Amino acid sequence: MTASQARVLIVDDETIVRESLGDYLREHGYSVDLAADGPTAVEMVARGAYHMVVLDIRMPGMDGIETLREIKARRPDLPVLMITAYADVSTAVASMKAGAYDYVLKPFDPDELAMSVRNVVTHQNLLRENLALRRKLEERERFDEMIGRAPLMRAVFDTISAVADTNVTVLIRGESGTGKEMVARTIHTRSNRASGPFIAINCGALPETLIESELFGHERGAFTGAVARRKGRFELANGGTLLLDEIGEMAPKMQVELLRVIETRQFVRVGGTETVSSDVRIVAATNRDLLADVKAGRFREDLYYRLNVVTVLLPPLRDRREDIPLLAEHFLRHHAKEMGRPARAFSPDALALLLAYDWPGNVRELANAVERAVAIGKTELVSPADLSIDAPEEVVAGTGKTLREIERRQVAAILDECGWNITRAAETLGIDRVTLYNKMRRYGIQRPEPQ
């Protein structure tokens, strides 16, 4: 953005100052609007696409600080340059805390002010360029709804790309929470079946007496409660993709039935005699080692090899730690937008905690931890306490401190900040009073003696 493209709003109750500044900046190529008071400025900001505001602190009625707060409430990203007399430096510092970009002192040299405006415009240009670059990097690190730059994830993306637009059966393996269903959906959306249905069934969540009906459907009167014909998942997925999640939990009898249906693409509803055909692509998922289950006699060998035409092996999050900041920031933006909360960032200690933790629940656990941090966080930065992770005792890289020490510092700091009001401190930390007392005992945190 050049000076001729930058639109500046000057707010000052002194006509001569306001107009002379406007003329001077116009001579330097800026598009300038003028406002004589705070309410007018706030209204103009709400209506106009300004790139920065030059705002006098001392104005009658709504002063500069109040005007600044109103502007920031409407445009948090809009840089505001404050003008103040030397005697009001403390007020100018207060304005910086309220969100001002910078301040200049009266009397000022017009060239000095023009340089300050130019610095703001240059800084905004850099922010926009960084944002554009970041978006390009994110696009490179995204694969549909999946995110990852780690080599293990790039290998997953390559496998999906190679097999998505075929009809081969895919077996997705990975620990709970690694995103197996997301992989299955990505395979579906990238296939020539994308316009068809995507149907999922959790084979481990249903008793053996119900799973046959869920998969193949039933006729009216087939069993008590079967008051009407019902289509099963195979029939509902016709022309699309069927995800058989937790396939390793399927009972042996159903494994036989499933193998026959996969091979023939035909089945009979429970209680029926009519043979039903269904054109379905099978994707199976499991957190078990099916080959070990085959050797132990818990899973049919012929079904295993029928499902294991192509395997997608999803790595646990602890084996792709370079992806943790990417995923955490994605979840932070997503949940902040979903909850209508302001955008936040992770403190260095919080980011160190995220990277050091082993995430036994994988990406699902990370998403839940960040969602909780967004819900309970009250400060600009996400703190370790916001994440409420049971921290191991290893030293966090680059800090020289254990995660226990990091949490202890955070709890002690919040207690000091709240004047040792236990109720307020617990609310700030997003925990109950009992949990806070337990943490204080665990870390040996004691109220300081009055002096």
C-alpha cells in the first residue's frame, strides 16, 4: 500500500491544527478526512475504510482515550497515533496500554509527524505481507481439512492422493484421536464418488445382536421392535463410501458375513429373502494391530487381507511434534471464531508445554485442550494454566525449567495478581477452589507474611 492508497482520519478539536495537518499529509500523497470530536470520529471509523487514525488526546466531551477505546471496539486492527502535550506523557502511556500504536509530542515538527504516519503505513504493509505469506504456507501445509508439515503426514497425504480416485479398499490404522475418520472423509471427497453418500458405522459401539441389522437392514417383523423395513448402512451408502470404524472390535460371526458382502456386493436384510446389491467403496479403520490379532486368532486372516489392500498409517501426535503449533493455532482461531471471542496467541510457556506434552489422546486431545483454553481464558495470551494439561516433569526445551515449575509460576502469579483472593484466582485460572488449594499444596505455595 503506497501513501496515495492510504486513507488517514485526523481527529482534533482545534480547527487550525486539524486542517493544517490534513493539508500537510495530503501534500505527501495521503487521502485525508477530518473530524472535530470523538463521537464524529467513531461514527466515521464505523462507516469508512481507514488505514490509520491520528487522534489528539485532549478534547472536550469525549476525550482521546475514550475515543480510542470506542475506535478499538469497532476496529481492533486499526492503528491509532496519539498526539499529546509533554505534560500529558503519562496519559499517552495509558493510551498505549489501551491499544494506541504510538504517540507524538506537541509541539511537533510536521516532517516528524509525516515520518510517524509513514512508519505506521510501512508496518501495516509488512503485516499484510506476512499474513499473505502465512496463508500461502498454511495452504501448503493443508490437505483439504487435514493439517501437517511433518514428513510422516506428507507421506499420508501422498498415499491418499494416489488411491482416492480408485475403488480399492483402504485400511486406516492409528491410535485413537489421530483423525482416522477425517482421512476416510478426505478419501471420499477426493474420489469419483464424492457426490454420493459418506456413511460411517462404529463396529465397536454396537452389540453383536444389533450390528447385522445396522449393516444390512431388516424387514418388518424380523425381531421385536422391527415395526417397519429399515435400510442398513450398506444400502444407504450405495454409490458412495462406507467407513467401518473400529473394525477390529467386530465379532467373529459378523466378520464372516462382512467378508462375503465385500466380495459379492450383495446381502439379504435381516428377516428377509430378497438379495440386495450395493455399489459401495469400503474404508476400514482401527486402532488395533490387526495382523497381531490374526496371529492370535481374534481376527479372520482372509478378511484382513481383503481389507488391507492399501494401508494408511496415521502417526501419533508425539511423532509429529512440528505439527503441534500449526494444529494448536488452527484450533485457537476456529474456537475463538465459534465462541465469538477475540483472537489470542499462545504464551511462550504455553507453547513450550504444548510441544513437551506427549498427547496420549492425540489431535482430539489437543483440540479439546485448546477449546477449553478459549472458553476459560481471560488474558490476551493463552497460559499453561488455561490448557490444564497434566504436565510431565521433563525440562522444557529452551527454558531450563520443568513443566511443573512453569505451572507453579503461573499459579503463584495469578494469586499475586488477585491479591490472594482464592475465589478470584480460581476463576481466573478456570479451576475450582479445591483444585487450586491442591495445586498450592503440591507446589508449596504459601501466602506471604504481611509486612
